[in-house]
Amino acid sequence: MTMAEQGDENGSPGKSLYARPGKFDLDLFLQLNEEYRDKPAFVTRRGRDTESRTAHAEERAAMLEERVGLRGRKVLEVGCGAGDVAAILARDYDCEVTAVDIQEYPSWEGLSRPKLTFRVVDITEKHDLEPESFDRIISLVVWEHIQHPYAGLKACRDLLRPDGRFYLRANLYLSPIASHRYRDVFFPWPHLLFSDEVFAQFYERMGTRANPPPWLNRLTYAHYQCFFDLLGFRVEQEWLSRMPLDKDFYVRFHDLLSRYPVFDLTLKFFDVMLAKGSCARSEPSAPIPQLGRRYVRELASIEQRAAELEALTEVQTDELAALGWQAAEEAAERERARAEAGAWTNKMEEEKAARKRAEEELSARENELRSLASELSELDAAVAKAAGRLPDGVRCPQSARETVEAINSLLNRRVYKLARRLSRRPRNLGYWFTLPVDIVRIALRRDSEGGAAA
């Protein structure tokens, strides 16, 4: 037994891989009901007043006439309830109707008319109805409430004429709306999730009398098909009324709902028209339990439908894995983007520092050029001053002029070379300026000495 099957001391199922509430109590009931208030699992527009019931009975009678042909026939209705459909068949379709139920209804007396007989009869037990006396047998949404459904089907087979037809419409226990409380309870499968005590608490909170789900047998459609086969019924026509699977709700309560085939969880009603076969199969040697028996002869198609759950689980697993891979790829992409952004930031910082160093170096060289220009100006002033000291009419010796020319030539070459080499060897400026100045001083000293001698 799995943890989900073991449950806990509160009566709620055990833990599973699916996230779900741990306790199925009134709080969860109210929460789900509020979530589905604007999107109910099933909506009925049929009123409960006499006029609405009559209109609904007329619709059912018209549907039966179209599908199975009732006009002028001798009809047995099993589980007639208030008797509205039986009265319409007797009044509008000239049927001779015998309507039976396990209890008498107050409305029977007011509906009585010729060709209409109401009787309290339980066909699953001994009764006095004549065998093979009815052309048509009908039963509408009653069989799910019968405690001995196989015995009831057998009785209908015996009461049906050889060329008769049996029209059966039934709700199923695993249906999303089998609680029959869809006017007040809006979410699907409440009878599979919550106990009758929680239903009672819910209606007490609403201020009304306790109204738990009605008793239902737990037959699936496969069980009915098995019964038809055993009793020699032939299914001439079949109508299945299904609801789409609420996948979000199903996954939310997977550990409970996954116990049942998805096909049965989505089948609301089935309608079949049955005819007697050529012969019935022999009765099984072992007695047939009336409720909950697992039949070895269930159809292979049911096994295939049960596999839908596994397929759905695999799809969800694949989707989760794909989402995981996608998230990992997105995270890696974000890391790569962050790394690239960091590299670009570092590169920009390096370029900014290089530009700053270049600006500082350029500023230093500009200062050196200004200093050089100032020294040159001073040198030109010194030369002009030295030349101005010579007496008028006194000419410099040839040697002095050559010396001055040599100095000028040397200065021109030195200044040109300094301008070219400034960016490479700015530290040698002192050397290049001291040499010409010394030469000028020597030349001027020699020139002054020669002039005195002259």
C-alpha cells in the first residue's frame, strides 16, 4: 500500500509528489467552492417549480419518442419519481403506462388518468408484474441509486417482450457531478474528496438542513456492459455524455483522482437502447456481488482508457523537464552576458586610464616646450646685448664672425633636433642648451679681448 492509500489519522490521504492540501476539511471545501463560483463544473437552468418540471418532462418524452418510438406502446417506467414523464406519455403519446417506484409520491394522485397506473414496486425483489408484457421499458437517471443493479436489469429482461426495447439512462459514481449537489457545490468530484460530515458542515454554514450526496452504487460503464453481455442484451444504440477533464484540478488532487480511469472521471451519463439477443449467456456459477466487484471480462478498451493517465503524467513530466532545461539555459545565458559586460567595463576603465596618462604626458611636453621657448628668448636677448657692446665703426674679427655664424648655425640645428626629439628624450634639454650658451660666452670673451688689443 502506498502512502497515498494509507492516509493519516484525520482521514486524509498521505503525501505524494504532487502538492496538495493535507486535510480535507470544511476550510478546503469552502476555498474550492469559492474558486469555482464563477466557473462551475456544471450549470443547470432547470427550475424546481411545477411549470419547469412539466417542460422538462415534455422534452424527455419527445427525446424518447424520437429515439425508441413509444407512441401507442405499452410502457413500463422504472423509477418514475413524481410521475411527470409517465403522465406526458399517457396524455400526449397514447401510451399505456405502468409507472413504478420504491415509494409513493404525493403528486401521483393529481396525475392519475386513464392508461396511467402508479405502483409501489421494487423490481429487484419479488413482484407481480407479468413477464414479457411490455413493449418498451424506460428508466431515466435512476439506476445509479439501485442497490442491486444486476437484479434490476435481469427483471427488466424478463418483463420485456422478445421484440421490445429497453431505454436506460444512468449517471455514474465517478462522474464530476455525481454528488447531485451542483446547485450549491461548484467544483468537480466533491463526493470523491470530502466526507458526508464535511457536506453537513457546509450546509450548516449555509443555514440549511444537512444535504449530503445521495447514495450511489459504484458501477462503471464497463460494469454495465458486462451485465448487458451476461444477460443477453444487445446494445443497439449508445449515447455518451462526457465533460472535458479539468487538468489543473486533476493534477492538484492527483493522488486521489489517479485511482480511477480518466474515461470514467469524465463520463457524466450514458444512454443505451437495449434489445433482447437471440439467447442469454448461462448464469455464472458463482453469485454476482451487487456492489464493487472487479470483473475479469472488462473490455480491453477500458485498459487503454486507463492508460490515458500515464500518458498525461508523461507529458507533464516532459514539460517539466523542458522547462528545467530552458531555465538552465537562460541562467547560463545571463551569466555569459554578465561576464561580457564585466569585460567591456574593464576594457573601458583601461582605455580611460590610458587617455588620462596620455593627457598628462602631453601636458608635460607642452610645459617643456614653453620652457625651451623661454630659454631661446633669453639667448636671443643675450646675443643682441653682446653685439650692442661693440664700438661704432669697429668690426668683429673674421674669427669672431665665423664664431657667431657657427653659433647661429649650431643653434638652428640644435633647436630643430630638439623639436624632433622632444617626445623621445625630454630629459636632455639641459644638456642641449648649456652647450651653445658656453660657446657664445667663449666667443664673446675672445671678441672683447681682440677688440681691446686693436
